[in-house]
Amino acid sequence: MKYLISTTEIYRADSEAEAVQLIEDAKKDNHFILSKYSSQYKERKQKGEVVDSWYQVSLKKTFTDEKEPEFSTHIIYTEGQEAEF
């Protein structure tokens, strides 16, 4: 039997408010434990001028204990939709 222990997902958010909402939604989701998260402001510059900016949000999701796994989890990622559990 194989068990999914954890995943780390990295998202791009257009604003700080969107980044905060992404983290808050993950905290409330009962399909996993949000074991670690971070948000970092990023900029892309050309010739010293900022041409793009965003927030990089990293979420580490834990599904079961590695030493004593309780259940097996399968995640299906589909483009443009939420993940299915």
C-alpha cells in the first residue's frame, strides 16, 4: 500500500488580499492539515523598471502521518478547476 504523506503547492496571487485569502481557505479545508505556509512579494524588472509584480504563496499540505498512516489519499489535478479529493 502507498500513502500520500504531504505535498507542497506554490501559487501565484495577483494581490496581497488574494494571497491572504488563499492561505485562509487552506487553513479551513478539512481534507488536509496545513503544516506550513508562506507568502512572498515578487517583482520582475526590465532595465531597472518594475514591469510585473505578484505574490508567491507556498502551502505545505499534510495528509497522514508517515510513521503511522491512517488512510490513503489520491489527488486529481485538472486545469482550471479545484483539486478533487
